[in-house]
Amino acid sequence: MIPLVETVAELSNEEVRRYSRHLIMPEVGIEGQRKLKSSSILLIGTGGLGSPLAMYLAAAGVGRLGLVDYDVVDDTNLQRQVIHGQRDVGRPKLDSAEERIRDINPYVDIDKYNVPLTSDNALELFAPYDVIIDGTDNFPTRYLVNDACVKLGKPNVYGSIFRFEGQLSVFYAKEGPCYRCMFPTPPPPGLVPSCAEGGVLGILPGTIGTMQATEAIKLLLGIGEPMIGRMLLYDALEMSFTTIKVRKDPNCPVCGIAADDVELIDYEQFCGVPAHDHSEYTNHSGDSVVKEITVEELKARLENGSDLFILDVRNPNEWEISALDGSMKLPKPDIQANMNAILAGRKLLEETPLAQIPRDRDVAVLCRSGVRSADSIRFLQQLGYDGDRLYNIVGGINEWARKIDPSLPVY
């Protein structure tokens, strides 16, 4: 294992007392704790995975933590993002995370980067840190983190969560494969839903995040067997752990070439989805892929008696939370499956529920926040539906609840 920390700092008497349970372990000892104090880690995200990561790394005595996040705390975060609390709703996540970290360990230096991670700033942000930890939930950022780490020679501690399942690995091109060795290209847009679309058990990021923190500590101390060349698959429902091997691809488009030759690209276009919640997805020509309608415009059209058809593409369990009267309910996965069957020639349009979606009326498509509805519109466009008659409801049912009908819950 290549040493990541070469110089070590001294510990004060107060720090010796604080870390005493580490110091009596021969695998750590005072020399290892001095290494941790001299080390630095950059956390991408202070949400579900970032919460346990930041708190446990701070408690362990990592001397410098960089936090990259530009979101604010929302009520829906609190089910799993335990670094934030009810009083923090509406605050920048970086501010509430910093406050909690300083309360856990005042000896930690904190760098805050209230910016989206992009191909323009990734190298500059990553350069000062020993280890990079990816705590995000979207493919453009995962590929960007990987490529930047390969170029700079940094280890990338990877974690991923969805519903009841998690993944963990360490991608370090100097000693093993990178993320692109396993996933050379992203899945088609819309195939893999995010946690915001599909949900996540609130405890799950605590499990995966603490394991990511464990891997980072092992890397910094140079002990144990880091998850380089291996991926852990965790199933919370079965309480099962499966480890698979990940082999380095000599023809990998990123770690298979000289690090200096690695170029960061436009990852939103590469993956076909936005990298950030605040991004507006556009196609490769720069034109908006779908037309949009605000909830205020939708309300006005409905009140004026407009012949507007509303299609709700959320999952059935979400319809039990809230719904708009008179809407047709057809989940996005069903739309996608029927589209694939039609395009493959296994079914005719008339044989599927899609035939109920009119072609001679304007159709407003609804989901929770506007992502799945936009994907569903693209599916319909592939089947020949007129894009000028398809409208994505901006902000989805939650925006309707916030601005039009406060009797509905926001989830």
C-alpha cells in the first residue's frame, strides 16, 4: 500500500486523552493517531452518506475535512441525514454540518465549498486532500469523481445506496481498478432511479457511510486490506454481505492511459442526466428536451376549463400520499417497459395502457419533483407523441402542495 501520509503532527495532552482508545490499539498507536491528525479527506456531499462520514471521521481525529455541498436542509432529509436537525431546516447543509463537526471534535480543521462539483473545479478541489470520498447519488458526479481521482492519483472511496441495498469499494488506479473498469459507460437515462425517486431506508446510509469511513481510516493508517479490487454488496432485508472481485481493465478509457492524458468531460451529456438537483437538463444541442408548465399555469388552465390531460407517473404507493383529481395514473417503469416492448415489435401501442394517453390533447405529466415526468415525456416522444403537446409539471406534486394546495403533504 502506497503511504498517503508522510509527515505526522504532534498530539497535545488533551488530544492524547481524547483518542486514548485508539492509542492503546497496536494497529493505531500514537504514531497512527498522529498520521490521522496530519491527514486530509474531501467529502463530496453532506447528505445521507456524508452525515456518518463527517461525524465519524471527525471523531476519529482526521485533521482536515473538506466538505463539498451547496444544498440546504429540507424536511425530507431528516429521515436519514443525521448530521442535520429540525432546527437546521432551510439552512445551508455546510453550515449545519460544520456546527455539528465542531461540537464533536474542535481539533478538526474544516474547509467548506458551497459550490456544485463540476469538471471545471474538480481538480482544484481534490488536489490538497489525501483521500476523496464520494457521498453522492448520481452518475455524472460518480464518473467525474473517478476520472479526477485517476488523473490526480487519489484514492476514491465509493459508496452507493438505494432502497434496502448498498455498495462499497475503493477505486485507486495506482494499485487497482477504477470505477470505469467496472462501469465503462453509464446506464441509459431513466433506467436507474435515484433515492429521491425510489426511496431509501433511513438507516442504510449509516451502514454504508460508516463502512466508507472505515476504509478511509485504513487507507490513511496503511493497515488492513482496503476494498481495492473488491466491491461489497449489502442487502439489508436479508442482512447479507457479498463480496465480488473487480479487475483492472487494461483497456480502460481512463486508468488504462497515462494519468496526464486523462481529460475531464461534460459528464451530464455523457450520462444523459443532470448532476445536480438545481441543474436544468438539456440535450446535446443545448435546446430544452421537454416543454414545461408551472403549477400556477396548470392551475389557471384547469380553472379556465382547458382540455388538459394529466398523467401521473409516480409509483402506486405514492398515489396514496397525494394525488390530483382526475389524473391518469401510470408509473414510469410501466411506461418504459411498454415503450421497450413496442419499439422491439413485441407489442402494438393499442395493446398497452399508453393508448389511453391522447394525442389530440395537451398532456401535463406529473411526478414527485419533475424528474421522472421529464423522463416519461422523452419515452412518449420516442413513440411519436408530439413534444409540443407534452408538458412537464415543474416541481411536481410537491410544488403543487407548496404553492397551490397546502392541504396536501410534501414528501
